[in-house]
Amino acid sequence: MNSSCFFGLRPSYVNGKHSAVNSGFAYSEMMGLTYFMLDQSRKEAEYCMENAFNTYFKMGLPGQQNATRCGLWWVEMLKARDQFKDAAIVYLRISGEEPLHSAVMLEQASYCYLFAKPPMLRKYGFHLVLSGDLYKKCDQIKHAIRTYRGALTVFKGTKWSYIKDHVHFHIGKWYAFLGLFDVAITHIMEVLACGHQSKTTQELFLREFFQIVQRTGKTFNVLRLQLPVVDIPSLKVVFDDHRTYASSEAVTVKESLWQSLEEDMIPSLSTIRNNWLESQPRLVSKKYKESNVCVAGEAIKVGIGFRNPLQIPISVFGVSLICEHSARSDEIEADENSLTTENQVDDQIRKLATTGECISEMSSFMVSEANISLGGGETLLAQLSVTPRLEGALKIVGVRWKLSGSVAGFCNFDSDFVKKKAAKKRSKPKQPMTDSLEFVVIKALPKLEGFIRHLPKTVYAGDLLRLDLVLRNPSEISVKNLKMKISHPRFLIIGSQEVMDLEFPACLQKKKISTRSDAQPKTNYTSDAVFLFPEDTVIHGETPFIWPLWLRAASHGNISLYITLYYEMGDTSTVMKYRTLRVHYNLEVLPSLDVSFQISPSPLRLCEFLVRMDVINRTNSKSFQVHQLSSVGNEWKISLLQPIDAIFPSELLLAGQALSCFFRLKNGRESVNTKDEDSSVPPFEGSDVSLGCSKNEPLFDIYRSPLLDFHHYERVHQATAKQENLSTIDFILISRQKRSEGDPEPQNSFPLLSHHACYCSIASRSPVWWLVEGPRTIHHNFSASFCEVKLKMTIHNSSTDVASIRIDTSDSASISNTTSVPSGNEAGWHDISPPNDAKSVSGVLGTHAGKLLSQDSISPFIWSGVSSTRIELESMSTTKIPLHICVFSPGTYDLSSYVLHWNLLSANGQINQGAGTRQSSGTSQGHPYYLTVLQSS
């Protein structure tokens, strides 16, 4: 009926009989409502509402109210048909310019986006924020907070960090305006760690936060304050139980390495477990077996990382640990009622952060405080500590700090995280539970403190230094039964107490009457590496205990030295019977001298060798003086081949320079007592050779500790399986470093260096040595007869078995080894022409050379006598065999055309097959021996 009436009125409105307002309302708006109520022609209804709304809107301010009414009807029509998206658009069209009116319309539009299918959440949150801004302009703070909080439900859990920061920051400001400071600070704290924002924005957020806190008029304690951010995974707990550490460097060493050092020192008890408390079942309850043990009066150190998420620097003051201490019985009783809610735990943490105590008095433990400054984006590891003073149970709850005078932050170390981390650690074998935060505090015990005095950080390869191990025990309770073990005895060994009063390096100089008592093994070693201090050694009080150490930089590079000391308590009533002190140092060793040796048999004398030593200075600026060369062992004697003044007149080997020296080496056990030996050969001067130009400089005794000990470890280091049965020799080169002015070395450390070359191979591998002796130059008249030369072969058996030796000579000689000497007469084997050949006999000397027989078929000399000689030579004995040759022409000849066969015989006269890699037989070619025969005048 209404529809027909409105339709009948249409011609009148069209003919202009009524006003435009009535026309728009009567016709378009009412027709749209009629169509909607009849549920007919949706397009016509929407067309009518659109037409009416546009008509009102074009009228400007007079039609604003009618446009709003029309729009609201239109919205309801669309919402009834679940067209929420279209309804939101209509709300936006009727929002207008008046702030409060627009805020209401925008808020309603946001709800339409929320109910749309599918929900348009981003538009929902965006329009709520726009609505809240308009509410704020109208001083409708509560409505602004309501819309902003509604937008937070959309942004929560998303990566829209900038819009979230905007919402939280303004909610905090508005709550502070209303006087609700606790809620305001909660929202402002959400934007403190805004590292993605610009520096200006970060400064704005931080300044607003401090202003709000100051308006409260009290210190505000914030749980899990994000400025700075506490890096929980970096949490590291270091404490001393029976294992103590001399420095922070020793703490970072793997536990497995320390255990391998201590396994020969610590008593082997079947009850010992990874957790020391497990070996004391009657002293602690079941709960405490899950804790660590610490000693009253000894600090527990905790390393925790703090990270500045901002780009601007911040300062944090009063960083300290939050701990609680209780008597053991109280803790056990409280364990029965340990169920607490999360809020109760937070309340307890706040109480601890404020008062620093929970059950016990403040005197039960003492905590350290640290002040740290963090630059933009910087992470710093803060070292904190807590020192328990009384026995009982100690728990590290968390950490607290102050960001300003009125803001205090604290963080609870999540127990779930700690348990997961500890479980992960315990899954590995023999891994200590160092990340547990619960401790059982036992009675105070003595604790050794130790360090190495005068240990430099940088040395040169070969440097030999005397150091001091200094031990102190601040407690009045003494310690006893000390043992020590060093990881690298090649670099560091333990000295004897007698050298404490001696001057270094004078204590190593060779005495006139040398005794080898120092070369005996040390009796202080219970095994190859564990050193046992004298039984009467007792350390207590402030008096330091000093023991000498020897350092030798065996090779260049970065070296890590590990030392473990074991000691027992003087008071037998203590719970802990023993403790260990772990010491660790890093040492940088720079290159100094490269030393190499080459050994070859002497061509002139039996049982002698020529040694060539090459020394290169590898440093960039240091100079060295070679002082002494020694051969190790009584078997070998060494001497210079020529005076050192002629070889090395400058005395100093400068940086980058090289030096070559030649020596004569003789086997001291082998003495060839023959009357025919050359008496002009000077006697050997012993196993030490002075390389200094001054004859008054004393030599160093290589058979005195520590040179002998270091050489032993060098032999162990350089030994290989192939060298066990070879004939070798060891050398020790001692040199000195020239000090430059301003050198920052300790005054009591003398620049002495020792270089050890072990298992230098001797060229002769045969146990049978021989030497051919005789004239080197002969003058003879070949026109009269051939020349007969007598030689002598000296043979020595250096083995411990009887040697069967056979010498085979050969007359075939190569033409390249013979140099003919022209003479006035024909010499050697040559062709004899027939008598009737006058031209042949009347020719000049040498004109019939083409008729001579070939040199390949006729030798210019022959071995006379038997062609093979066989002898048997006893062990360590020498014999001489005469040899003869006949020379037919002048020239220079190599008399090496013989072969020596040898076999080692067993006790029953059979050939010894040898054992392992030992050589029992062999064949050797003759040594070169050059003989020159000249035609006499």
C-alpha cells in the first residue's frame, strides 16, 4: 500500500509542485525503505537509498542531518542482508568532518569489517586506530583507549612492529594522563626494545617512559624489563668444589682434558661420581644430590649477557644477583609444600629484588655489583658473583639492575629453561652440571692459589728459562701430600729445589771434574709424569711456597700449557678430603734458528765422519751467538775441522743470515790401535765443541738437568718406528740471544737457547767399516819395468757378532777413470810390429797409436795376488789385509774396482738371519781411492 502511494506521488514531485527536500525524502528514501520491508527488488531499494543520500549530501550543511539518517537506514538494510563490507563503506561516507561524529562512524565501520565474511582484520584494526585518534582530539580519552586496546587484539602475534609500537606508546601516554601509572608503564615497556625504530623515536619512547615513572614518585620494579635484554642462554656458572681454578682462562678449558691429567693423581674410589656429592650419601638428602657443592667463603661466579636492543647508548647500574639462602633442614621441610602459582613466584621475586633476602638474613651471603655501559646494539657479558658465608642451601634466583634512579629491573632465571639446559648437558658423558643454580654450602676449606712468576707471553724457539711456581694458602688449615702433573713436559718440566739458590745460567756450566750423577732419573716422580713434592711440604698462612720450573720453547707456534696440582686437607675432619688446582697459560713461540745436519763417511780415516751444520736465523730483528755444539753420549766425539775464527769471525748471526760449519765426528768406542796410524792427527777434544771466539767462555753441561731432561722429551717427540734400529746420533746446539736496548724481558731471565737434533742418520749403514791406505802419488820409470804398488786395507767389525768378510777384486777399469800422461817411451801393453816393418819401428813415439790394442780390452793396471780374500773378524775388532797392484802406464787411477761382501754369524757359525729390521748381510762397493803414477825423469 505504501509503495503504491509513494509511486502515485512521483508525478507531482517530478512536476516541481513540492520542495526538493520533500522530493528526496518522500520519494527516494521512503521508496528504498518500502522495497526493503517488502523484501522486493534489492537493486531498486539500493538505488533509491543511493539517490536519496546523494541528494542530501549535495545540499551541504542543511542536508547533513538528513544524509546521516538516510545513511544509517541504508547501513541497517545492508547489515540485515549480511553485506557488512558495503555497510562499512556507507559508514565512511557519512563520517563527515566533525571529529566526534567521524570517530563514531569510523568505529562502527571497523566493526562491519570485523563481521565481514571473511573477516577483514587489518581494516578492522586500522579504522579503530583512526577512530581512537579522533576521540583523542575530542578529549574522549577513555574512548580512545578503548578503541586502541581493541586494535591490539588484531596486532598481537603479528610482525606489524611499527603500528604496535604506535598503539602501545599512545595507550601508555593516555593511561598516564588518567593517573593509571602502573598500566601506563606496562604498555610503555612494550616499546622500550624497539630496535627497528629510528634513534629519534627511540629517544622519545625512553624519555616518555622515564617521565611517567618519575610522576609515580616511587621506585618502580619491573619484572623482565627489556632494557637491556637479558641473554638467558649465555648464562654460565663457575664455582669451586674439589676442582679449583687459578684463572679465568683455566675455566674455559674442556673438562675432559683436565680429567685426563688428573686420572693418575686422584685416588681411585668406586663411589666417586660426576657430581661430587654422590660420594657422600649420608651427608646430604636426596634433593641435594641434584645440586652442586660449594664452599663457604668462596665466590660463585655467574656470567650473564646483557644486550642493548636500541641504537642509542644506555647505562645500567647496580647489576647483581638475586639469591636466597636457607638452612638445610628448613629447605627439606619446605620441599614438601613446594607447589606455588606463577603469580606467587613473581611476588617472591619482587620481594627478593627489593630486599635481597627471602628466608635468611643478609649476612648469610654477599653479592657483588657491577655497572655497565652498552653502546647501540652492543652485547656485554657481565661477571657477577655471590659468596656464601654460612653452611646450608643457596639458590641463585635471578638478576636485578637499575636503569635509572627510579626504575629497577629484575629477571627470573626460568627454572624450566635451566632444567632443559642441564638435562642436555647431562646427556653427554662425564659432563658436569655447571648450569644448575642450586648449591649445597659446606664448611670453609683451605684453597691453594697459584701462578707462574716471570712467565713471558712471547718467547723464541729454543729459549731456556727458569721460572718460579708460587703457591699460597690463605687459610690457617694446612695442606699436604702435594702432587703435580704437566701436560707438555717437552716445554715445561719441574726443577729441583737445589737450584733455587743458584744463579742461572751459571748453574748449568760444565765443571772441571764432571760427574754424571745429575743424569740419573728423578726419584720425585711417582710415574712418568706425576711429580711428588717432598713429604714434609706443608703450605699454610700467608707465606708463599716457591718451587722452580724450567721452560724450553721447543717449537714455534701458539702453545697451551696445562698444570694440575693435587693436595689433601690437613684437617681430617673436613667433608672434602682433597682438592685440585688447575693452571692454564697460553704461550706464543716465535721462530729463531733453523738447525740441520748432514753426515757422511770420512774418506781419509776409519770410524770417522764429516758433519756439516747449517744454521739460519729466521727472525726479523734478533741476533744470536752460537756458543756450543755437543754430541750426546760417550760413544761419539766431535771436533772442529778448522778454527772457528776462520769460519765465523763476526761471532753474531744477524737476522736473515746463514752459517755453515764442518766438524769431524769419531766413534769413541772404536779405537783402531795400529802402529801405522798417522801420528800427526790431533786427538779429539771430547763431546763438546766451543763455537765462541773467546777461549775463556765456559761450556754448558748437557748431562745436567734441565738440558738432559728436555733432550729426553725431544727424543720421544722426534722418534719414529723406522729410526729404532738405525745408526744415529743426537746433537745439541746452545746459542745466546743478543739483547737490544729497551728489551722488555725480565732481568733475571738469561737469553739462552738450546736446539736439539735427534736421530741424525749416519751414512754408513754397514756394521763393517774399512779404509784403503797407501801412497797417493808415485814416480816410476816405465821404460825399465812396470810399477808395483803396495796398499793396506784396514777392516773393522762394529757389530756384536762375528763377521764373515770376502773381498773380490776386478781388473776391468773404465777409460773415463784413467788420464794418460805422455812420456818419452812407450808404456803399458802395446802392439809389437814385425821386424821387417821398418816404418813401424823407426816412427816417432806415439805414431803407431792406432795399432795399440783397445783400452776396453786391456787394463792399465791389474790387482796382483789372489782375486778373492775371505776372513772372519771377531766382534769389535780390527784387522789389516795387504793388497798389491801392478801399473803399466802413467796416469791417475780410481782403485775402487773391488766389492766387499759381509755376513754376520751366530754363535754356532751359521749365518745370522737377524731379527726384525736388523740387517745381517750385505754387499758394498769399494770406496773411491785415487792413485797418480807419473813417469820419472
